[in-house]
Amino acid sequence: MHTNIFILVWRRKISLLLLLSSVLLFGLWTWAYLDTNPSYQQGYGVNNIPDSTDNIAKDSYKHIYVLQKLISQANRVLRFQQESSSSNKISTKSKKDLRSQTHPNSLANSGLGRFLKPTKNPTSIVIEEASAQTLSLVARRKKGPIVGESYLFEEERLKILENQQRVRNSAMDEIQNQMENEAQMLSSAERQTQYEHELQRMGIPVVAGIGPDGAKPPHERLVHLDLKGAPPKISFLKQLLPVMKTLGATGLLIEYEDMFPFEGNISTLSAKNAYNREELRDFLETCAHFGFNVMPLVQTFGHMEYALKLQEFASMRELPDSPQSICPSQKSSLFFIEAMLNQVVEFHLQVETLKMTHIHIGCDEVARMGECVQCRQKTKGELFLNHVINVAHFVRNKWSHLKVVIWDDMLRGMTLSEMQHSQIGQYVEPMIWVYINDIYRFIPPMLWERYTRVFPTAWAASAFKGAFGESLMIPPIQNHLENNIRWLAVIAKEGGRFSKGFQGLALTGWQRYDHFAVLCELLPTGIPSLMVSLSTVSKGYFETNPKENDLLKVLQCVYQLDKRRSGHPWLDLQPNSHHNQLFSTCVYLGHQFYKYSLRLYELLAEIQMYLNQVQEHSAWMSDYNVRHNFSSPIRVHELTQKTPIYISELQGMSRQAQELLYEVFDKYTIAEFIEQTIYPTIGSLQRHLANAQLLLQPNHWPQRPLPIAQALHDLHLISDEPHLSAGAQSQQQQHHQQLQAQTLSHHHPHMPN
């Protein structure tokens, strides 16, 4: 009997457990309802609250304030109960008189009336319900947080949190101001030490003598616009002007080459996508509006490929097979150069409000000089100096207010007597260019001595892009910044040796290394490097305080740049790294293409690693496998799974490039960029797929050994008879001699043994 009951209970155990759980939950719900319902707490008027209740409220008030900041509504309820209890001890009025009064801290005045249920007698019941809810709130606070009512106080809780954050920010501002005041009270040496320590944290090179107490910035800060073969749209350049002005630029060094709208008998110098005169005049007027000093650059000796490549000007080449440099001994060469300069200078002078004090005539990297029949009669130094003086003399005679500037590299190998005898210092001002960190490596102290004794003044030239690789996609910001900082130190040290000091510094941004070279870093990609370097040279040092750095005036960032609050430097430039939070997250002119370039760079690196792995390091899709059409189909499928995905991703990146560059360049420059950066990798991936299809064709494979590739015989990499070692060759030679002796003995039997 008992066994049957036990078996029945065991079989119905789940049903019994559910029943018991339901009864238990119902009991708990009933108890909670009776405990929290104000209608069951009769007799708890304001005058009837015992003294112990007042003590509980006070203790709970302190407890809630410490743990949960006591949301404001509950505070007002508790204060009302405490003040009402106190007034009960002092006043002897009846409950009816008390209810008829208007208490200054009543619940109605506290702003919490909207949280209470409506009653038939609001005047009398409000106080009772407020008291009852206060006791219930206090009791439940001791048990745990109220879940159901927390939404009522969410608005006040947010206000409390905002106030707390405001207090914290205020405290941090006070600390920051105090630290800045303390920093101002430090000695010069202490400030410099603190400044250099901060530079090291930010990954910015420390250069002796450069800091807040260092030398003044260069008087002129020119930004070089290299337009050859890839002209940015005028609309984009006009947007760049206020950015450069804010960062401290004073002028532009514009290298037109084939982008200038030449006319007349030299009109063929202009490329088919060159600027027209109307849009170029509009740009120059905008430059004048911002107060920029414009210095045109026209090559007049070397780097004349854009002109001498054409058939009608080929006769002026130094050598018939090279269009790099013009022959200075031909009279037609000087007439041609004068025609170019005349059109460029007169066009700029037509803009009346434009400030133009200098003309740059290039003359750098003159290759194959002095090799034609006429030029062999003179030394290279004499040829160069005479040609430069002739061009400068033409400029000074026609436009007396213009000064002539040349690149300095062709002067570096000349002696002091050569330069002084030619009086080159009276005609031109050298622009000394070095784009690496060790400037004295190319301009040693002895060369500085010669320059200061020949020229009364000089210019310096650094770089913000186009200097660390002829086909780079993204400029190394740290390297360019160090180059500019080191130039600041050199200008401060060597400037006093010139009688008129340094004129200024030009930040070059090369688009190509020469006319025939492919594109290097595009202008939008180089803008972050330009902004960092330009803001630094304009101030004379890199400002580590984000509030004082002009760089942040042209950036729109969603986060607050403050190293003291985050614990991290606001600009982090690590060596050999393109990534930093500032330019990867903030908004600025060209930011979309810069971030796109970062993604493209990473994708191309990933694909290159993939191809290297599946082709060079794989044992199933190497060149040997492809040449002999001999591999495992399973392995081939495995090694080509990602290839179609990568091709699709690169096609998408190509479409993005067109969209992002449409506002910056014309279709020819966009197509060149895609063909140069994306198309080669797609071609490699397509060849990888084609090789895979070839390897998957066979269904039967030959026995080993595989045939020797014919290319090895064609290139004489292998011969029909393998080469023997010296010992084996000696043994083979002895054996061959014995065979010859036996043969002779057989044919001549009377020959002695």
C-alpha cells in the first residue's frame, strides 16, 4: 500500500512541485501586498508616528545617502515626515487644525503630488499617504532596493549624475589650471625638461634647443603645391587655403610644370588637363584674399622633361636621348626659358592684390650637364653659374621688384672661389633643401661657411610628403615632423651667420619625383602630415598642450583631447606607424580619403602576405607545380578559397576611391591611382586563380621523375652532362687515357707495352 503511494507520488513529482511552488508564490505575493499596501496601515497619521519610527527614518536616510545618493524625491518625503513629527511635539493643535494648515514643506509644495494616487479628500489624505509611503520606503530600503518604483526617479537620478560629473570636471579643471600655473613658476630648465618628457610620451623627437623658450619661428612659412601631372581641383585647393592660414602658413610655393595654361608658340607645354586661366585667376585671387605671398616655380635647367619630351622642343636637349636637362649653350634655350617666365610672371602680376616678391627658377638635379659638343668647352661649374646668372639677370631687368630663388644642390660641390668669382650671391637666393633627419649630413659645417660668405640670405626647405619613397601611399608623419623640427634648430643656429638671416622655410609636398615617375602620396593623404608640421614650424616648436596647439583649431573631434583626464597623450606618433587616434577619428579636410588609405594599405598588405604564403611557401601552388601542372586538387581548392573574396574587396575599394577622389582630382588622376595601387594586386589574384584552374584540369598524372624544364637548358642552368667534382674528373680522365692506350695497342700490335 505504502509502496504504491510512494510510486504514485514519484510519478507525479513534477506536478506536486509545481503545485507547492504556486502555493508558496501566492503566499509571498499576498504578504508583499499586505506589507506594501497603504490601506492596511491605518492610524499612521502624522501626529501618530512613534518616536522609534522617526529614528528609523533618520538612520535609513543616512544609509540611503551614502549608498545611493538619496534621490531627491525620497529626500523631500523624509524631510516632510521629520519636520511634521517635530512640529507635533511643539504644537498642541488638533489633527483637524493641523490638516487645515498649509505647511511650507508639504508634499503638495514639494512637487511630488503627481506620484500619489488621487483620493476623495486630497487635503487630508495626502499627508497620511505620504507618511505611509515614507515608512514603506524606509522599511523596504532596509530590505533592498525598490525595483518597481525606480523608474519614477530616473530623471532626478540623471540630474544627480550630471551634477556629479560637473563637479568632477570642475575639480579636474582646477587641478589642470593649478598644474599649468605651477609649470609657469618653474625655471626655464625645468620647463624644458618637462616639455621634452612630454614629447617622448607622444612619440615626437626631442631636438636640443627647440621648445617654448627657444628661438622664434621662421619669418616666412611657405607650403609647396606640386601640380605636375596630377592637378587638384581648384575647389579643393580653395578649401585648403583657410586651413593652412589657421595653421600659420604665410604663402605658397606653386610648381606648375605642365599644369599652367601657356599660350602662343609654347601652348603645347600645357597638359590636356591643365588649369584654364579663369579658374587659376580665381584661385590666385583667393590666395590674395587670405594674404598669402605666392612664389611661382618654373624649372629652367634640370627637370625639363615636360617640355623637352615634345618633338618641337627636342632640339634643345643637352643630349638627344635624354629630355631631362636643357642645353645652356644654345641661344634658343634662353629664348625659350624667357618665354615661359614671361607668361607665368605676367599672369600672376595681373592679380593686383596678390603679393609676389620672389620667383623660383628651379635648377636642381641637372643631369648630363656639360656633355654636348658645345658645353664641353667649359667646366660644369662655369656652365651652371653662367646659365643661372643669365636667367636671373633677365628676371631682375624686367621685374626689378622680384628676387630670384634656386635650389642649392648644384652649388654644394663648388668651391668658394668659383661662387665668389661669379658673384652668384648678388643674383639669387639659395633654397637649401634636405628632407631627412640628419641635415648636417648633406650640408656640413664647411658648406654652411661657404654659403654664408657668398649669399647674404637663404631659404630652407623641408618636406611634409613625397620624400621617403617614390611610390608611398601614406607619408610617415613622425619622420616629416622630425625633419621640420631639426630644420628649426638649424635655422636658429645658422641663421645668424647670414648677414640678412634666413628668409623662411618651405614645406615641400612632392606629387611625383619627376615628370616620368608615378604618383607618390596624394595631397589628401598628406594633409595630416602637413597640419602637424606646419603648426609646429609656425610656432617654432611642437606645442604639447592641446588647448594651445593650433592643430586642434582645424580638427573636429568627438572626444575631448586632454591627456590629464585620459592618461594618454592626445597625439601619439609612433615610429613607422601610420595609425594614430587623432587623425583616424577626427574630421578635417580630406579625412575620408586618409582613413580610406589606411584601410587600403592594410588590405593590400594582407593580400600580399596571402599570395606570398600560397605561392612562395606553399608546396602545392609554387611555380614548379604550375610549370609541370602537377599538384593535389584538394590542396589547390584550399589555397584558393580566399582569392575571389579578396578580388571582390579590391573592386569595392576601387569604387570607393572614385567616390572619395571625385571632389579632389580629375578622372585621369583617379584612374592612375587605381591602376597604380589596386589593379596590380587584382592582376596577381587573377593569375593565382588561373594557375589554380590549370592545376585542376588533369585527372591523371605522370609517374615520377617529372621531365626537366626546357627553360633550364635554354638559360644554361643545367647541362646534359652533370658537372663532376675535381677528384671525379681526375679519375674520369685517367680512365679515359687507359681506354685510349688499350685502343692504340689493339690497332698496333708491335707497339711495346
